[in-house]
Amino acid sequence: MKELAEIFEGRFGEKPKFFAEAPGRLEILGNHTDYNEGIALSAAVSQRTKFAMSPAPGRRCRLVSSLDSVERSIDLDSVERVEEVGSWTAYIRGLICEIRKRGKDIGAFDAAISSDIPLSAGMSSSAALEVSALFAFDKAFGLGFTNTELAKIGQGAENNFVGVKSGLLDQFSSINGKESSLILCDFRVNEVLRTVKVPGNYVIVVINSMVKHTLVESDYNMRRESCSRALDAMRVRHPELKALRDVSPSNLDEWKSEMAFADYMRARHVVMENERVRLAIDALLSGRMDEFGRLLYESHDSSRLFFENSCPELDLLVELSKSVPGCIGARLSGGGFGGISIHFVEKEVAELYASRVAAAFKVATGIDTTPIFCELGSGARCVEA
Ligand code: GLA
């Protein structure tokens, strides 16, 4: 935080009063289950976004990022005016709108921000920005929100301001992450059901496909609509169903003819992901790491064939993981359609493994990618200086 405090002081002439930080996240298993009231296994990483701030007089908020040192501002009386389309300050504006919708408000502030989470890669740099800012706002302005409310405010900024109809996974994991552990999240009750340590002899290697799908928002939203149509179709005869969470694999197959085939395929992915998360917890708890790895591969195949949210580059990375020694399982992670793949790799060969996969990927696609070795860290926090 020292470096960030210096940036803050250099710009605003005094030391910041609050330091907040929030990690990026990895979705380990449970793809697109969150908005279907399902379960997911995720983790917070050690890479994080830091937000140093002080309340300020007046109505103008000043923000500076360590990336470009450009001073940006938000006028609290015209928060909804988005003159900087695509700028990271849109997320902060979105947060302020969402806080106001809940009958509370913040005052003006000065803030300096830095982050070592790769941007737009699938590690939720935007959720980390939202959560770090929210933790600072909550403390500095005494808002008194619960952690789940804070996660929903971040989600609301994405849904209503940025336009992605995402679930709660990203913000929830950034808030609730536990050191060296995976967390089992239940999105019906919005609670962490348990944490599971990752055995010390494995490391998670993140390999970015470097594919940025420009239509990711609309494809994501279409998948979500498909899940909801599948549910509606089943509810005609089974009104007791509240979400895809309530559908077992055998019931889904029995009721297959009640829905469009494409909607069935999307629902199948989600229903099976919930099953895989349950099996993965058992495998981890009983030390059956090969079984855990197999479930990761199965999840990727299901993304590729049923949810159709993979892409040739992600498929290639997962295929390569099977031919280079050291990896027990790999899959795409996050929304999909590009972004990152995660690989569970034996620690002692991880460096060699990562460089061999990256080299083979380069030969096949011409794309340069730099593998990231992820330590799992704790969730967001804010301290007063
Ligand atoms: C993105 C969304 C999350 C979740 C995942 C897929 O990361 O932001 O809410 O739906 O995709 O599991």
C-alpha cells in the first residue's frame, strides 16, 4: 500500500485515510450456476486491486489510477451521465447509483487505485475494483451494508450500468475468499457452505487464451435467457421448481421434450455442473485428486458441447494440458467465449509445464501468452489509517 499512498499524497497533498483491497477470483467449478441458484467452487487469488481514499468536501470526486496517472472526476450531482464510455469510472458511477437505490448515499472523496489483476482476462478485475471501492465507501461513510448486500451492489453496477446480466459469483468470491483454500458458494442462500484447502503439492496455473470476444455481453445474456426459458418450460407441469438448482439430471432428461433443444443443452450444462461441484468436494476431501481433475475436464467438455461457451483457443489449451506431463485437470474459467483457462498442476513441474504449454500454443496459433501462477488469498478488507 506504501506505493499507492505515495501516489495519493503526490496528487492530493495529504495521506489517504482509508485503505481497501479486494482480490481477483478464479471460478474452479460450477460454470454459470450462480444465476441459477446453484453451487460453485471458487477462490480468491493473491492478485488484488487496492483503493486508497479520503472523504473530501464538496460534490466532486477525484480519482487517479497508477496505470496512467490521469485524473478523472465524478460529479455526485450527475452520476448517471456517462461521458467516458468504457472507462473504469463507469463502475464507480454504477456503484453510487446502486447505493442510492438502496436509500443510502456517499459524500465526495479522493481516491488512488492500483491493481495487479490482469484486465479483461476472466479473473474479475472489475469485481475487484467494485468491491475494493465498496469496502472503502462502507467504512468511510458508515453505510452499514452486509457483505452480501455489498456483493449485490457490485453485481447491480454490472447488470444495470455496464449491461452484463452476471450473477453474484465474482463479487461474492472477492469478498469471501480464504487463504490457500477453495470456497464452496451456495447462491440460493448466498453463503459460503465450507472451505477446502488445496493440497500444497498443486498449483493453479492460469493460461489466458488472449481471445477477447467482442459480443461476450450479449452471448452471456443469451445463455442466461436460455436457462430461464428451460426452467419456464419445466415449470408449466412442475410449478414447484424455483430454479435450475431444483432439477436433477434424470428429471431434466425425462422432461427434455418440454423445451427447445438448445435450451435443454444449456440447462444440462448447469444441472451437471451442480453435480460436478458436489462430486469435486468429495474428491478433494478424500484426497482423490485424479477424480477432481477428471471433473474439471468433464466440465470443459460440457462447456464446449452443451453450453457452447468455449472457443478453439481455449479448447486447444485444454487439449495441450493432456499431452504435457504434470496437469491433473484443466478447463475454461468464468463466463467463457475467450478469456482464461485454469490448470491444476503438480508444483515441482509447474514452471516447465507452463512454459511448454505456452510454447506449443504459440506454435499452433501464433498467440503469445504469459502463464500466471496463482496463490490463493483472503477476501476483501478495509482498514482506517
Ligand atoms: C462471469 C459472471 C459470473 C458467472 C460466471 C460463469 O464471471 O460474472 O456471475 O456467471 O461468468 O460462471
